[in-house]
Amino acid sequence: MMIDRSQPPALRQFGEVKLTFPPRQVFTNGIQYWAVTGAATDINRLSIYVRGGSLHEHKPMLAALTALLLLEGSRERNAQQIAERLDHYGAWKTAQCHDTHTEVGLSSLNSNYDSTLPIVMDCIENPTFPVSQLEVLKRRYAATCAMQRERVKVLAEDEMRRLYYGDGHPLARTVTPEGIMNVTLDDVKGFYRRYYSPANCSAVLSGNVVHDILRVTDRCLGGWKRDGIADKDVDWRPKPSSQMLSVVHKPGAVQAAVVMTLPAVLRSHPDYLALRFAVTLLGGYFGSRLNRNIREQKGLTYGIQSYLAGMVHDAHIAISTECAPQYVKQVIAEVRHEMRRLCQEPASAAEMETVRQHMISDMVKTLDTPFTLASYVSSTLLYGVYAEYFNDQMATVQSMTTERLIEVAQKYLRPDDLRIVVAGDEQLL
């Protein structure tokens, strides 16, 4: 049968979609873990989460540099030998820093896992922290930081973090090349001693997690013995500045970056999921109101977006774009206009359905593979997501009404409460 390519394929609604959260389990040494299995190929990924991230640093990039340097030398192998052995087995290691945790990961074929995991665990248990590698890492990230700080978007985001979180908050700290180069080997060793212990770790396994994979992981990760205590939960809620507008001068910049924020409610609040729908309709996808108005109709920018950021201790609405300096005031005015319109005018049934289907299609990507589902499971550690969040969000999106939309918009999308940062050449603004 020939396909009639002059006709678009028929659209159909998603049926009932639910996520069954995997049970929490415990290795021999007390490390809690979750296993997400179902891959068709014999590959798996182990993500180890150390409760110590950007919020716990006394110097910028310290958590990330500790994790990266950790994997550059162990009692049995130097950096080159580690890289060569993992490459031989077709495996790779990763290190990534989040606000509350640092993630150390290993991706490996099941058939080689018994050989690759001991290599990574030797790094975690017996790191040598080679100072030569630390200097290489610092120079690399300092150079990247210097290039990033030439961008007006980065300058605006840095200033917004300072205003939103308040002076003295760890997330308000500006990362500079000089700050990165100021990290010492003693700093790295101290961070490792303070946070790297079984009592302060969790893990997520994903892929084809068969019994042998669990057995090897329990022998290696579950066999890790090091004294330590679980890090205490600290109140890292933001303490915003009273300043509502800031301009960051970047001489010679031909573009201006505009970043706006509004306070929101935590994921556990009854309004959070409905607010996420409202923020998506406002600027969370390409056909959103902000993009249609400011990009498509008025041509003031190549793109503008809004999103609801939900963290463990904080949630806020962010709106960001870049435009020519002479359009900054008009862009801000149009953002306020669209916020007021959302608070006052009911959305059409067609627009509600478009946003609904966009959000549902985005959500079901979580279920694509064990690895995407594992990322969702990890978010319970990193962002305060609770086990039933997916199902609650699906129910909220499917049942959202225009009345509920206006209700949450009026409560949280208040134009007069916008905190605004503009970065660019002051002479052109």
C-alpha cells in the first residue's frame, strides 16, 4: 500500500500513562540505591551521588574539580592507565556537579562490568589526586570560564543569581577564572574527606540490570568502607536583594541579554504543577505566547523562553532572551503585557489542548528507555521530586482548565514583581 504523502498522518490522543517508581534498596554497606532495568542491549550505567555539590563549596568549582580529579589517579593506576583500560573495555567515566550533589558515573557493557567497576571504585576509595592533573583541569576550566564571561547572557545570569539568592548565598557566587585557579590541592582533599563516604552517598543503576550486575555492584560499591556521616540538610532558601533592576555594563556588546525572575512555590505545593502549565503556555515552547508575540509578530528577538525551576530549597520562574539593545524596553513591556493577558483573558480551547499535548509528549519521553527513567529517579535526589510527581503532573495537565489557569496566573505571574537584569553596552541601551 502506497503512503499518500500529500496528507499529514492522523493525530491521536495519548492513552493513560503512568510511571511505577522503582523500590529503594540497600547495598551491604548501607548505600541506598534504585535499579531501573529494561534495556534490550547488555549495557548499564551506574550513577553514584555524593551529597556535596555547589551549595557546599567554599571556593567556586571545588566540588566539580574534586570529582574530576578523583578519576585521574588511583592507588593502582595513573590517569593514562585509567583512560586506556576503560577505553579497552569500551566503557567511560563521568563526573558532574549539581547544586546539592556531585555525580560520579560509569557506563559499561555488562560483559565487562566486572572489570570496569573496580577501576572506578579504586579511584573513589584510593584517589591520589595528582597535582599536575589538577593544574591541567584548572587551566582548562579557567579558559572556558573566561570565554563564557564574554557572553552577555552569562553576565546577566550571574547578576540575577546575586540579586535573587542574596549576597553570601553559595549560588550567588560568581565563578571567575581567578577563583578557579585559586583552588588548591588541600581544598580538594578536604572536600573529599568531608563528603565522600558510604554514609553520604546514594546510587542509581540503569540499563540491563541483571542479577550479576547487582552482585558486582554490591561487592565493589557495597564493599566500600570509609568512616563518615550523612551531611545535614541546611536551609539554603534564597534571601533576595531588595534591588529589582540591575544593568551590567559590557563595553562593545552588540547584543543585550534580558533575564527576569519571579518567586514561585516548591514542588510539594498544590499550585506547583498548575503553575508549570501556565509558565509553559506563557513561554515554555516554540509556539508559546511570548515567542509568537515578541519573535514571530514583532521580530524583536530570535527566541524567548520561560520556565519554572524547581529545586530542593527553592523554586522560581525565569524568563530570558537576547535582543538588540534598542529593543530591550519594548521586550520587557511585551513580557509584562503577556503576563497581564494571561491573568485576565481565558485561553482558547485550541491553545489549551496544544499546551496539553506538548507537555504530555515531553513527559512520556521520560519512559523511553531505562536511562531516561533513571534520570527522573535521580531527580528525587537532585531537585526534590517526589515518587508520585510524574503521575500527579500527568493528571494535572490532563485536567487543567482555563479557570484554574487564570487562578494560578493571578497568584504568581505578577508583572510588577519581576526582578530584571539587563547586560549589554550601556551606551546603546
